[in-house]
Amino acid sequence: MSSSLLSLGISRAAHLLRSGEISSRDLTQACLEQIESLDGSLHAFLTLTTEEAFFRANRADFFLQQMRKGITPETTSPLLGIPLAIKDVLALSGVRCTCGSRMLETYIPPFTAHAVDKLLADGMVVLGKTNTDEFAMGSTTENSAFGPTRNPWDVARVPGGSSGGSAAAVAAGMAFGALGTDTGGSVRQPAAFCGITGLKPTYGRVSRWGLVAYGSSLDSVGCMARSAEDAALIYASIAGHDPRDSTSHEIPVPGFTPYAENSLKGLRIGLPQEYFLPGMQAEVENAIRSALAVFEKLGAEIVPVSLPHTEYALPAYYLLAPAEASANLARYDGTRYGINRPAAGYIEQFMSSRAAGFGPEVKRRIMLGTYALSAGYYDAYYARAQKARGLIRRDFDQAFQQVDVIAAPVAPTTAYLLGERNKDPLSMYLGDIFTLPANLAGIPAIAFPAGFDSNRLPVGIQLMGHAFAENTLLGMAHAYQQVTLWHRQMPGAANIPEETKEHGL
Ligand code: GLN
């Protein structure tokens, strides 16, 4: 029974919780047992919140019981009683928030991030905090100060990053869904590498309050789950205005409704030639082209489009994100948060605390960013990168006059072997080439499974939309998932019996 519970999606679990066939305690127990048996090798979690999880599960079961008696409890959200995981860059009051860094190894925030708070108010059972590249800087989780997470499809490989812990947890059935963050692809790329669905909302759609800042003009909180339908439930909970984040939008969040009969008739999908590069893995390109054929069968039309400034996304991002990071990370001065290396004066303490607290990639980004912002180089680097960002944004504006969404690969390859790229930062950065543009333009994008390569590693496809088009993206991914089974596959490592993958309980 307990392993078959793990293959349920959020919506099906919510249905069974309401009818009383299962309890939130059962679901929570099943996830914690799965964590117990797998996380020694996968290392998706940095901190477990077992006691809190059972407290919330019992409370959810009480609310569900009230509902069955006709009493309306505090929340009736479909997330009531559903076990979820949180990337360890989002604060949960009273639980340490490490950001994958020695700097914050013992830091316990006295507040809860807005997105996490919304999920708690909707009745989520919080399982724990997931592994991440240090301060979300990376693409594999190998930059975590606490050791990498492994990919449940092949433990010799990375799960992607920086939200690799969240992706591995969801893929391996250790959680029903998770929050990640996406500054340059960190929700979508690990979703693709682990064979799950990941939504990066429009910049400003989900409050960043309580998220430890990386690149403030790029950071977005995103949803990870095993289907678009489940991601939509998490999105509905966390999206919306929050006065504590000045970039948060006041535009109301419409409810998600699938396309009627899942027909995509009349929708136009743009295919940008700039996203199909020589040298990308042929199996990735083939999977994307097959997925497009499915979309055509569902009624959508494929239209070639051009995004001519795509090649500038990588250099622009790797100037702007480190520039913003160098400013954001100035607060770790050995006095206010985390590691403190007492020394003779403030400057000495600042230097020795940062030398001890930050890992090599974070130090590299601080140096790059400080350089790009320094007098004499600002115009040559930072200001030019901002101009390139403007051109990239304009490319998208123009393309969205012709099409509803843009389809592209999530990454040029499937998951890397551990150690394959982390000695060479440039080759690591190159893997982000297809995810960075959406962050620079501030637009929403979704990644979802579209096949496997010959090593049986998941391949993801990406759809990007104009600002606030999340429901179009979710609806299209959902329609695709009604006629394909890629998203229903679970890795062998998860040990979930074959027949239950297809039939629920
Ligand atoms: N891989 C990119 C980077 O290292 C993106 C990370 C992210 O989205 N947090 O900056």
C-alpha cells in the first residue's frame, strides 16, 4: 500500500483524502519511509522536518474529517494534507535555511517566505528543505557545500540544478511536489534532467519575500511536480500580490481550467531556429520534434519564428546575475548572519568570515560581478549587458505578436555525469543557454518530460509564453500529458511497483 501511494499525483491524492480512503498521515508516512530508504544515496534533503510534518498531517486529517461531516474547515484547498518539499533558499520559520552554504549552516530564520506561507495556509505538509547549489549558483547541485544530490534515474549523474534536491525528491516519490527557484533555469533544467514538470512563473507573479536573494531582477519562485495539473495546484496557491515585494504584480490570478477536450485548436507554437544548435544531443532534438508532432495532432499550428539576439543571453546573464549577486551577498559580513570569524577589526572579520563561509563558485561570481560593476568597466560590461537584455526582451515581444507560445529544448543535453562539467565553469554555463532568455525577458516558461535518450535519461521540452500566460503553458502541457505517458514514468531507483504507476492505487 505505502509504495503505491507514492505514485499518486496531487489531484488524485486530494480526491482520495476527501473520500477518506487514505489519510494525510499515510501519505506523510509513505514519503518519509521513501526518504529513509533512498535519501542516503540521493541526498535530496538537507533538513527534514519530520515532527512538523506529522503535526500538519494530523491537523489536515482533522480538517478532512470535518469536511466529511459537512463542516467547512480553515482551508479546503486541494493541497490540504499533501506532503511537499521546499528548496533551502526559502525561509521556513524556526528551521535552518542554509542555501547550500557553510555561510548559513546554522542560520535559523525567524520568518517564513511568502510562497511557503501560502502553501502552509493551504494545508501542505512540509517534509523538509532540499539541497541546492550554494546560493542557487550552479546547474548540478555539485556546488552545494553539503555534497551533491544524485539523479534518481542514474545515481552516477547530476539531477541538474540549482533546485536539484527538489527535482530529485519529486522524481523519486519522496515528495508529491516542491518549490524551487529559477534565476536562469534552476526550476526547468532540473525538472528536465529528472523527468518532472517545472513551472517558472512571470517575474513578479510570485512574491520573493523570504527568498534569499541571488539575482534580484531575475529570481522567481517556481513549482515542481509530476504533472502540469499538479504544478498548477501549487502555482494557484503561491501566485498573487504581496505588498512586501515591490516587484510583485497586482494583476489577479485566474483559476486554471484545462482546454476543452484538451483541444489546442487555434493555438500557434513558435519554433525559433536559434534554439536548435549544431552540437546539441540528437536525441534531445528528436524528442522535441516528436513532441511538436503531438501538439500538431492536438490542433496547434507550428510556426517558424526568429529570436535573433538569443546568442547574447549567455554573456548578458553571466554579467548581470553575478553583478546582482555581488551586491546581494555583501550582507554576509560575519556580523549579522551565519559564520562569524572574530578578528581585530570589521574589515578583517568581513574578510575571514567570507573566506571561510563561501565556496569557490560563489567567490568566482562575486569577483566577476564586482568587476563588471566597478568604475571604468561598468559601461563596457554591466551597461552593455543591460542593453542586450533589452534586445532579448524585444525579440520575445515581436515573436509573441505572431505566436501564443514558443517551444524549445530545456537544455542541449540530458543529465551530466557527476564531475563531468564542474571543473570547467564555462562548459557548465553553456548548458544554461536555452533557459536564460526567459529570465532575462521576465516571461513564464514550463518544462515537462518529452522522452528518453538511449541511456534512459529523461528529455524535457520547454514552452515559453508572454507575461502572465502561465495558464496557457500549464494548459498546453496538461493537454500533452493527457495523450502521452512520459510524465507517468518513475525511475527504477524509486522502487515503485510497475502496475501502480499506471493505475493509481
Ligand atoms: N545555472 C544558472 C546559474 O548558475 C542558473 C541558476 C538559477 O536559476 N538559480 O546562475
